[in-house]
Amino acid sequence: MQISVIIPYHNESLKAVKTLQLVAGQTYAPKEIVIVDSASTDDSFQLINKWIEENAYHYPQITFKNVQKGTNTPSSSKNV
């Protein structure tokens, strides 16, 4: 079984990295983690990109995608 995790976020610079660490570190790791920005006005998008660049090699079985499509609600972000 393969699992994809979709995480919409809005101004989560304080919690985004911890969330990524917890999801990626599960006993049964997902195949991909898609993080979708919901019109954040802080530096969440950049922090997540930095974390992916610095840590993705620890989780070679997981594909990380940080998406910024101009969505403004969690439901529209999940639809991306």
C-alpha cells in the first residue's frame, strides 16, 4: 500500500517543519508528502523549501512537493 499525505498550510512558519518531521518519520512512511500553501503571508513557503533541501536525503523513499498556487483556503489547497 502506498500513501500520499496532503498538508494545506497558512502562515505556519512555527509549526510546518515539526509537522514535516513527524509525518516523514512515521513507521510506515508515505510515498509522497504534498504541502500546499494557502496564501501565506509569512515565510512558511521558504522555510519548508529550505527544510526539504536540507533533509529530504534522510527520507529517500518519500517525494516532497511544496506547492504555491495562490489558493486561499485549505479546501481549495487540497484540490490542487
